[in-house]
Amino acid sequence: MDKRWKQTKEFDKDLWLRRLVLILYDILAVIVSSYFALFLRFDFSFGDIPENYEQVVTIALPFSILLTLIVFMVFRLYSSLWTYAGAMELTYIVGAGGTSGFLNMFLILTINMKTHIPLPRAYYVYYTINLIVLVFISRYAYRALRSFLHKRIGDAEKKRILIIGAGSAGDSLIREITRSSYLNMKVVGVIDDNSSKVGNYIHGVRILGNRNSIAKYAEKLRVDEIIIAMPSVPMKEIKEILNICKETGCELKRLPGMYQLVNGEVSVAKIRDVDVNDLLGREPIQVNLDSIMKYVSNRVIMVTGAGGSIGSELCRQIAKHQPRQLVMIDIYENTTYDIQNELKKNFPELNLVVLIASVRNTKRMDDIFNQYRPEIVYHAAAHKHVPLMEDSPNEAVKNNVLGTWKVVQAADKWQVKRFVMISTDKAVNPTNIMGATKRICEMLIQTYDKHSKTEFVAVRFGNVLGSNGSVIPLFQKQIAAGGPVTVTHPDIIRYFMTIPEAVSLVLQAGAYAKGGEIFVLDMGEPVRIVDLARNLILLSGHKPDEEISITFTGLRPGEKLYEEMLMQEEGMQDTENRLIHIGKPIEMDEERFMELLQDLSEYVVEEPEDIREKVAEIVPTYQYKHI
């Protein structure tokens, strides 16, 4: 308490000291302005100034000083923070100087009534101008000197910034960086494709040229960081600019989107690092969930695998649409605990049930469905990691096939309205056990749909950026460790989508469901994994193959060079959303399928070494290497 009081006391002491200095300066300014006004009036010749004029000024001086100090106090010239003085403070100075000049004239005219010595009219004009100039110098000189010294001393240590975009966003960022004494940045140039802007200045920073000159000026000006301030430009164009910028080796950052301008939120704080999502070269998929999520509102929704990447995002998006109850199921408690806390914080009114349970436990699943009676089930629980499942194929069958079967049976028994299973493009002509088990799951839900009151559907999509087991986190760790970055094959390609994008399309596909469909999500253009690795290295400020090497390790067991979204036998049917398609159900012998499925369930518990052969009997398109 004593320490805080002492600090406050010291602060007040400094404040009053600064005010005293300003008051003393203003007293001197009144004196100088008074006599210098006579000096100006008589053409810079003291000898020509009549002595009685000096006497009148001297008589009026004490009163002029007193009136001026009072006026200056009224106009807040002793309480403004002159370090940050702007246009408003300038108006205070002009107003205070003009008022003081008027009162000074009134005062001298009053004295003249007794002395009968009228001063020249020009005197009052000169006095007012002199006073305003001197006060302006006192208030702004410190700021100018401080800015100059700060600029000279600190420029060498500041991060050198090149801004792309000379529009409103770029203007706001340059103004903030230039004026702030807390940002360790210096804008050294601006790039803009508008040729009419090139050569002009924004807040003292020159617009150097168009995007083709980025590399030249980045090297010439020793740029440390490039900020892309073009929130309204399409992603395709952003990608083209990023492809130029990433070759410079500079750090790359950008404003996220147009809403920053609309909300007036353009600032350095809103800048984020450029990530690999920006290099996909397409606009983020936008789904108007509000118009299609009415079927979720006021219903009991269950999500299995709720702690996983897809399951947790499903829970987030469902929670926004007021379900009557959200039942989360997962076998792994750590991630489930995390999403539970997140939902409780963000949706305090949500009726949330979190259960640790295995989908492979028949009795447990039956009890849960009986107790909570879910109306819609999103089944995301599965083993998805291809290489790990190749080493433990029996576990892939137990969890993916048998686990899905038990949840499907419970949904059928307790008459769930709709059952949506998360599938994968690896189910198409599978070369790995994970994809083959997912294909069996698709066949299972199509079979049950024909004989159940429940609407069973599957949604098939490719890789999601940033999900558990994704290559992106692996590459980032390898880059942070100095490399090498490992890619299995130089020609391997994959389809990519962000987790929120994939989940929003899953929810919309669920709304379209009538039963029996396999929905196929349009994943856009495929991406070469080696290009993904190179882009991440460049975005990290390193040069591929020079500072961080890329090594090819060979295809892993069960891994394809490319993924397919449809089987050859399947047709393609469009939906209202151009990004969601329906694969035509494949005709199959359901009775034979169920017999083989029963045999598989009994055989896998014996931990056989040839489980792939049993799986291949059910999925003829499954191609695998005999181990």
C-alpha cells in the first residue's frame, strides 16, 4: 500500500513539474510576443519604436500574462498529453491564442483610455500570431524531437516490413505502425498492382511497384517480414501473391478477411501468420447451416468418437443450434475432457452428457441408447491411422467393423431417426485394412437401411488439414527440429479440406439424407504432398533442399499414390449443394454379406494372422500385399 502511494506521489510530482515548466514558458512567450510584435510592426528596427508604445506594453504585460494563463487553462493546454497531440490539440492552441490576443487587445484599449496612446492595429495581429507560433513550438517540439530520436536510434533494431496492398487496410496498418512507439516495426515500402498509385506515398512510405517487384525490393530493402493487407481479394489471387512472397524467405503474415474492414478492426493485432490453408488457392467452403440445421434443434443428438478431430468439431457446430440434449461418447478421456470443458464454457445452457464408453461393448451401447433415446447419431468413432492399422489389422476390424455394427444394431433397435456414419475416400478400391473396414461399414449401413425404420447414410471425404495424424503437424515438428521433412513419394497426392469445412458438409449431407445414400464431398483440386512440404518450409522462413532437406521414404504399407472418391461401379447424383454428391448404391447379395460379416466377427476375436483374406472375401476390390 505504501509503495503504491509513493509511486502515485512521485507521478503527481512529475506532472506538476511539467505543468510548471509549461507555465513558465508561456509567461516568457507572452513577454516575447508582446515586444516582438512592436519589433515586427516597425520593420525590425528597435530604434524606430516610440518609447510610449513600449511603456503601454510594459504596463499591460502583467495583466496579459494572468489572462493568458487563465485562458490556457480553460483550453486544457496544461492537461493534454502532448506526446500524442493531434489535430484536436492544434485547435485548442489556435483557440487559446486567438482568445488571448482578443483579451490583450481589449486590455490595451482600456489602458489607452487613460494614457491616450493608441497602439498600431497591426500590433494585435502580430501579437496573436507570435503567441500561437510560440505555444505551438513548445507543445509539438518535444513530440517531433522524441519521434526523430526514436526513429534514428530504433530503426536499426526494428523489423523491416513490406506491405502488400495500398488500400484502406494497408493505410490503417501503416498509420498504426508509424505512429506507435511500442511496435518494433518499420514499414520500408508498399506494393500495389494499381499503376496509378506507384510512386505515391502513404504516411511517408513510398508505393514501390506491383507484385512482380516483390522479390527485388525484399532483397534491396532487406525486408524481414511481408504483410498482405488485401482482405477483399479472392483466395486465388492471394495464392498467386503468396507464391511470389514465399520465395523471398521473409516471414509472411496477412489480414484474415473482408470482415476486418467492415467491422473497422484493421490493426496489427488482427494480423495472423500465413498458413498452408492460404496456399490451397480456393475460397473457404461456406455452408449456411442455419437454414438446414432445424432438424437438429430441440432433438437429442449423439456423437460417437466425440473427442476426435471430426467428432469434436461436430459437437461444436451442433451445440450452436440448440439441441435438446447432446450426448458425447468416446473411449479416450483426455481429448473428451477438453471438448467437454470447451462446450461448457461456450454454451453454458447446453444440456450436455459426456460418457466414456467403447462402441465395441454391446451391452454398454444398448444401455446408452435405451437411457438417452437419441434421435440423430453421428458415428465418427473409428481407428483411422493407416500405417498403425496395417500393423494391427485385427484391431481395425474389431473397432471399425464390429464397433460400427454394434452401434448400428442399437440405433435400429431403439428406432433412431437418422444415423450418419463418417467414412473415407480410402474405402474406394482400398489398398489398406483401414479403408477396407470402412468399405464394410458402408455396406453395413446400406444393408440395414433397407430393413430398418432408421435412415442410415454414410459421408465419404478425404484428408482434413490439422486433424490427428495429419501430415501438417508432422511436417511442422520436423521443420522446427531443423529437418529433414519426410515425404513418402514425390508423386503422392491427396485431397484436403479443413475440419470445419468437412464437418459443415457432413451436417448438410445429414440434412439431405433419405436413407441408404453414400454422400461424397467434393474436396476440390488434389494437392501434391511434396508441394505441401515445400510450402510449409518456405512459410517457416527456410529454403527447401538448402536449409531444410526433403527426403523420400517410400510408400508405407497400404498407402496409395492417389485417393479415389467413387468406386467404378458407382454413379454420381447431384444434390442442392454442388459440393455434395450421392454415390449410387451398389447391388450386392445382402444375405451372403451378413453371413460373411458374422464369420468375420467370430474369426477376428481369435487374433488370426490372415484377417486380410477374410476381409477381402467381403470387399472384392480390396487389394493388399500378402504378409
